[in-house]
Amino acid sequence: MFTGLIETVGELVSIERRGASGTLMLKTSLPMEEIAVGASIAVNGACLTVVRKGGGTISFDISPETVDRTAFKNLKGGSPLNLERAMRLSDRLDGHLVSGHVDCVATVTERREVAGNIVFSFRFPAPFAKYIAAKGSVAIDGISLTVNSVGPDSFSVNVIPHTAARTTLMGRRVGDEVNVETDLLCRYLERLLARREEVKEGGLTLELLAKSGFM
């Protein structure tokens, strides 16, 4: 689990493709002594497992599902990548709950400066619009942001200078693709409400909670 607060921006060293999967190697300033093989790190919002480390680099295997769901297919050597290590249970939750499971890819349709801030507009697959609400939370390339407005297949966010300077958003332009994770709580709520008839008939039981993914 993550918070959407980016620790550092790494740099892609190489991407080795093996059919529909592959391996990412990236350079990072994260302390190597604090990173264990098998640890989870959010890379541009996708939760990946460290498989190798050393010499200031860390490597991750990426599955066909990850390739299909993310904008990783656009990466090339030197690409900047937002990095966040998994949160500790004792940490303050200054962003919002981010699972690292990317829902879809969105495309930047507008970038404009407003009073020193950057307002981005994105187009994304319409089926995911129900999970995004104005003033709600969304993760863009792993960054916790507040939604300004939302339409049938679009939404916008306001990015303050601090966030832009410390993440990959400063370099995003119209036409770029980004990873999007919608609000985790919305997805669970939808799943539970989909079984509301079962709740009416049999009440809230341990079996229903298990079927809904809560156990």
C-alpha cells in the first residue's frame, strides 16, 4: 500500500522485453541498504517487486498484465519514473490510499498555467469515470492529486509548483500518456453495493463479506 507522495524520481536505464513481459532496470537515489529484494515499490504508480539491486540500480520484472494496463510500453532509456516505497503502518497518510494497481491509461489533452500552478486535463476510458469525482482523489503516475472537474471521459487536476518540481509532471505535455489509479474505496464500495439484494435477503454475513473481497 502507498500514499501517492513521491519520494524521488528515478531514471530508466534499460527495458528488456521478453514477449509480452519484460524487466525494468532503473537508477535511483533511494538508499540501497534499505531496499530488500522482494520489496514493493510503486514505479509511476504501478506496484512492482524488486528482483535485483546493486550499483545504484534496482530491477523489476513486469508481467503482461502490467504492460497491458500501463503506459510502460512508451518507456525508453533515460525516461524519468516516480518512485515511492511501500508505506509503514506508523506513517501519516498525507496523500490517500493507493494500491499500486493501475486501472487505465489516460492521455494529456491540455496543459495550462494558472497563477503559477499547472492545470492538466486528461482523456481516459469512459467506463472508469464512475470512480472519479470532483474533489475526490486520483493517482496520476503514482502521484496523489485532487480532481478539479470530471466529465464522461475526461477529468482535470491542479498541480502546485512543489508537486510539479518533485515529480515527472513538470515534463508532461499534450499527447503524453499517464497511468491512472482511481479511488480504491470507490471500487470496493461498488462491489459491495452490487450485492445489496443479497444484503437485503440475508443480512451482512461473513460469507457476503468474503464474496465481496473484504476477507
